[in-house]
Amino acid sequence: MPKEVTKIAVFKGKKVRRVFKDGQWWFSVVDVVAILSDSENPRDYWYKMKIREKSESDVELSTICRQLKLKAPDGKMRQTDCANTETMFRIIQSIPSKKAEPFKRWLARVGKERIDEIENPELAMQRTKAIYEKKGYPKDWIEKRMRGIAVRQKLTDEWDNRGLETELEYAILTNEIMQGTFDMKVEEHKNYKGLERENLRDHMTDLELILTMLDEATTTKITEDRDSQGFPKLQKDAKDGGAVAGRTRKDIERQTGKKVVSKKNYLTKDKAALKNKTREIVDR
């Protein structure tokens, strides 16, 4: 997907302008305010809301929004206050309207669920499994995916404890592992499957998931046995762990005569489930 894509989202039967930038969607604040408030002048409502929030909570809503170009009613591209999903939820909480109340209740429920999951991590695993089931994934695939999450967590815990500090370093090591296993970096693998923002692992086949577990479990074992510390040594471990899984993949391909990496994905099911879930939230 290009760095900037402008589109219209439909919410409660009304249009919300949005733009995809820096890896996430940004929504027109005025459009959402117009839908959730009873104001005849949403721009004025938004202006007064910023003043009220500043005086009551010392929060500058403008500073957590971004000015991005969206198509105005006159057809011209104009700078517009936009908010990402997290910021938009914060803004919705500040709208004293019956129309916004369902979202506020939903946010409160989600907050309680996350606190419960911190106290009992098993609840988070159960919730994740339930989400995959609603999306229509087969139960045997879900079990592999859940196991893969645990394997990945163990590896990143090792990286945490052995000197990795930045997201870039984590991304580099992950790409080393994936390159060794599939002869593709993460973005290349996603492009091959026709994915955009979606999580690659949520669209892997059974065999791709198994090999991903193998490469990360092997990398963890190598790192532990070598007692590696610091980025350079961990990067070598990642290359070696990926190479082990890569040799396994090539052996499978020789035996079956077929490529392991597949264009198959769960995108259609995923989007349909997401649309249904969004409708369920809005209609509450």
C-alpha cells in the first residue's frame, strides 16, 4: 500500500474521512464528532471541546492529533485534524452524548478485561483463541498459532535479557530468522501473500507456522547454549536458527516436489469477521 491512501469509512450510515499514513489509519475528528454529538456545528463543537478539556484536565487534544490533508466538501484537499484509533477513543470519551455512550461502555469493558488478563495471563490466551474462532480459523490451526505465540514470547524474553533495546533490532533479528527459513524477509513474505497491514503469522499455512516455531525455538536454544550477549552475537544466533529451519524446508520441498511458502491466506475470512465485529460493537 502507498504511504498515503485516503478513503471514506462508513460509520452508523454516515461518512468518515480517513487517511492511511505511517502504518496506521487517521480519522477526521470533525466527522466523528458530527456523528456522535448532537451539535449542528461540529467544527465549533470540536473547538469548544478542546478548550474545555484544556481547562478541566489540562490535556491539549490538538497535540495528540495530526493535521493531515483530506478532501473537503468543496472537493479540495485541506488540512484537517485527524486522530489515530487510540486518540479517537480518547476523544470519544470526552463527548457527553448518548450516541457516544455505547463506545464508552465498550472501552470500560475492554479496560477491565485487560486488567483481569494482567492478573491472570491465561485469560488473554483464552480471549485470543476465541477471537480466532470467531474469525473462522480451524481449531488445529489455532492450536499451532497459540503455541507459536508462546515460542515467540520465549525468544523475545531471551532477547530482552541479552541486550536488545530498540524495535529496529528486534525487526532485524526477526528478518534474519525469516530470511533463513523461507528465503524471504517479513515484508517480502507479506507481499507474496497479498497482505498489507495484516499480521503475517495470522495468514500462514500449517507448515509455515510449524517452520516458524522451529526457527524461533532453535534460535532460543542456540542463544541459551552459547549464552550470547549483545546484538552482534544474537544476530548470528538468528541467522543460524533460521538456517536450521531453512534446511528443513528445503528437504520438505525435495520430498514433496512443492514449495512450502504459499500465497494462501485467511484475508477474506479475516475482513468479513472484522466487519461483523465492528458492526456488533457499534450496534450495542
